[in-house]
Amino acid sequence: MEHIINVLPSLLQGLKYTFIITVVGISIGFVIGAFAGLGRISKNKLIFGISTVYVEVIRGTPILVQILFIYFGLSDLLDINLDKITASIIAIAVNAGAYIAEIVRGGVESIDKGQFEAGDSIGLTKSQTMWYIIWPQALRRMIPPLGNQFIISLKDTSLFSAIAVGELLYEGRAYANSTFTYFEPFLMVALFYLAITIPASIILRRIERKLDV
Amino acid sequence: MITVDNLHKSFGNHEVLKGISNKIKPQEVVCVIGPSGSGKSTFLRCLNLLEDVTSGSITIDGEEITDPQTNVPKVRSKVGMVFQHFNLFPHKTVLENITLGPLKVLGQSQEEAEQKAKELLAKVGLSDKANAYPSSLSGGQKQRVAISRALAMNPKVMLFDEPTSALDPELVGEVLAVMKELAQEGMTMVVVTHEMGFAREVGDRVIFIDEGIVMEEGDPEVIFEQPKSERLQSFLSKIL
């Protein structure tokens, strides 16, 4: 019992980094994914090609390889000293961006062709039609898979303990190793993840219902 | 108002329009009839470049819209379009559906656009629906909103692509009434329709398109009473 209490300060510290990496990473990933997803339905072959290669490469490689590549590989190649948190945020952004690209593509492609035509017919430009007509409708349909991606990315941050980022799992394991107790720290780590994922699910369901016109 | 010269349109190897030429005068109401798959909807959709033209030319109000240099959105803003399936924006209220184009394309102020939208809604008998969402409207109401949305752009021409085909029979009348009023006000209209009663009563001219060409055209009375070609005779015998 005392371990459950004693582990709390370091887990709270770890939670902070887990949360920051996830939220900042997913936010950047959403912007990347929005562009890449629209790129995947672009008629411009170059844009389509770049977006497709990006999605396939990221989807086809494990995120653990990606973080090691970014943190060690890129630092080595470019001779820079990337800090761990930045590297983690980049890894989540780039990784989630690829999956979000597919979510965006699916969302936009699910909108009836007549909506594009109606936008065209009143003289809106392609980008105006996309922004005012298609995007708001597509976004609503994208919320469930986006929520899913948020939870996946949140859990993926645990892999960054491999480069000793002080996130939730790393802090829990550090405590366990230093006290030689394992049950309570890892139980608490699991509960901490659930403490974010379950409220996140509830909030997302509320947003979804609210947008359901 | 509209001059179509030797219009061809192919989808891949399939040639849908095989050389259509026609002149539509200002204030004229032209009804386009023909069997399904004849190319009549494609013809209409070419008139506001929803389909790109394979060859031939279309001139609207003195501007050749088939010129590659044409500002396509600008052309479309002058040509109103009403679709079979309404295509209202489901995430916007009736009022927002109507004001979007005037606000974003014509650069009208919010007050100006809303005032015009309310006038149009009053005209089509839907003043009480301004703040409703399309999902709460009947098909006939949706189509009347769609007509208002097109009219809000002050178009020079209105195109109707089977505007009553998706409606329950008892709702057809209210939409046709709005269209009839519009015709009486002098709007230039091209209407693809299966409503022969409307074509006869409101149309100035009927064009019968079959197999991608204008098979026959003329005064509605003549077209319906004395069809010359065998194909028109057989088409009319099936639908009347």
C-alpha cells in the first residue's frame, strides 16, 4: 500500500510528459494528416505521390523503429542534439499524421458527390467548397476514428521509454527497479493510462453527439 | 443568351453527346426531354461546366465558357443549378444554405445576404423555415430551398436537372408552381424534366434528345401532338 502512495509523485511527473507528448504530437499530426489526406485524393500526381509514399512508409514501419531513427539516426546524420521530448513529439506527429491522413481521406471520400457539385454550382472555388461544405461534414464523421488514434498514440508514447523519455511507463519502471517492488507500480501505471483514455472516450462521445445535427 | 455549337462529350470511349447545337434566347423556357441515358442531363451539366466539354463551344451571355482561360467559378456563379437530389448542405440552416454563395462569392454583407434570402424564402413560401436544418424538411420544401439558393446568386440562367424526379407525387406541384412563377417573371430556364404537363404549359420550346443528338425540337404543342420522328413517337407513347 505504501508503494501505491510513494510511486504517485514520479507517476504524476511521467503523466505530464505522456500528456504533453501526446497532445502536442497529435495536434501537429492532425495538421500533417489533413494535408497528406487531401494529398491522397489530389489529382496532382506529385502531391499524390509524396502523400502516398509518406503514408506507406510510416504505416509500414514500427513506431519504435521510427523513434530510434529520429532520436539516434537523425541526430547522427545531421550532427544535432535533438532533445528527447522534441524527438518524441516529432515521432508521434509523423506517425499519427500517416494514420490521420487515411482518416481524412476516408472522411472526405464519404461525402456525397452532390455536395461538391452544389458548392461548384454556386460559384465557390474548389478550396472554398472544401473548407465551407466538405470539411465540416467530413470532420464530424472523422471524430470516432480520430478519438481512436488519440488513444493509440497515447499508448504508443510508452515505447519512448526506450530512449529514456521520462514518461509514465519509464517513471513507473524506474520506481519498480529502485524499490524491487513490481506489482503496485505497474498497476498504477496501467490505471494512470486509463485515467486519461476513459475520460477521453467519454468527451469524444459527447462531442460527437453534439455535432450530430 | 446561350449558344451551344457542335457540343461533344465523351466519358472514356463512350460518346454521350454527339454534336449538339442550339440557341436559347433570353427569357426562354426550354424543356429537355428524352429517354434515360440519352445524354440530356449531361447536356445540362455541360452548361455550367460540371462536366468538362470534349469539343465544341458554349457561349453564355456573350462569354465563351468553353474557352480554357475561363474563370470557371465565375461562370457558375451566373448560372443557377437545381439538382434532382437537392444537394442542400446538411450542416447549415436553410438561411445559411442560401446566404453562403452571396457571402463568399458575391461578397455581399451579412445583412444584405440575409435580407435577400428572406425575400426568396417568402417567395417560395418557406419564411418559417429560415432557421431549420434541411433534414427536417420535406422533399418539396428542400427543392424550394435549393431553388432559392440558386436564385440568391442573381443568375442569368437557371438550369434544372430533373427537379421533381426524386419527389413524392403529392409534392411535385409545389415545386412546379415555383418554377412556373419564375418563368413568368422572365427567367431564362433550361429544364430537364419528365413532367410533360409542365413542358407543355410553361415551356416555350421542347428539345427531344436521344442517343446524344437533338432528334427533334419545337413548340410544345407540335412536339406532343405531331411528333415527326419514330423515336419521339415511341418515347411519348411510353410516358404519356
